[in-house]
Amino acid sequence: MLAFYCFAAIAVTASLLVIAQKNPIYSVLLLIASFGALSGLYVLLEAPFVAAIQIIVYAGAIMVLFLFVVMLLNAPHEETDYDERRHLFMHPGVMRFGAFLAVALIVELVWTLTRGASDSGVLPEPVGSVQQIGVLLFTDYAFPFEVTSVLILVAMVGAVVLARRDAR
């Protein structure tokens, strides 16, 4: 139980520090630490395959790619004066919409957590081997798998667009 609280504290603290950092390289490194703590939680949940995939895919490949993109773009420290005056997302209407989305997320999380495992009360059958996971991933869950890859691509393009420098 102590290991769970340690991993959970590391994951939550590192995740909060990701959004609190002004230096993007520190944010990426803290996100890798958060992924490592999540991997420890998966080990405690007796899901070693998911823990290994968490380290190999997320911390090993995607976050290193993000780190390379941040270093390649040479993103500067956050400029708060510029952001307050010229940034698109600082308009009141956009901020209200973001607050609405945050409240909707909290309501959805509370509803999901209080609803229980499922409506029928029957839990899905656990998947035991890597072969079963692969078959499920590329048959029943092929569309969500591809949507996730497109989402990661969009995030990378968004990072490049946000970090570009104006020629003016």
C-alpha cells in the first residue's frame, strides 16, 4: 500500500509540475517522470505488459520525440506579457468556453466514478496474453488505435505551429 501512495504522489506531483513549468524541456522531462510513476502503478495492479508498454511507447518513444521537437524548435521561455496582449486563447469568450469544458470534464468524471463498473454489473473478461492483446488491438479496437495515432500527430503539428517564430 505504501508503494501505491508513493507512485501516486509522484504521478500527481510530476503532472502538476508539467503545467506549472515555464521551460518546455523541464515539462517534457517531468512528463516522462509521470509516465514512469504510472508504469509503477500498473505493476502494482498486476499488469506488467501495460507497464512495459507505458515505458517503451510513451516514455521511450513519444516523449523522446516531443523532447526532440522542443529542442529542435528551440522554444523560448514563456512570455507572459506577450501572451496577455496578443494570444488568441486569452480572450474572455475562449476562456469561458475552456472553463465550461473543465466543468463538463469534472461532471463526467464524477458520473463515471459513481456509476460503477458497468450497467449490467458484469465485468469484462481479463485479457491474459500479449497475443490476445494484439488480436483485440488490431481487430476490435483498430479504430481507436488509429485515432490515437492521428491525435498524437495533431499534437506534434500543433506544437510546431505554436512554437514557430514570426518573420516580422
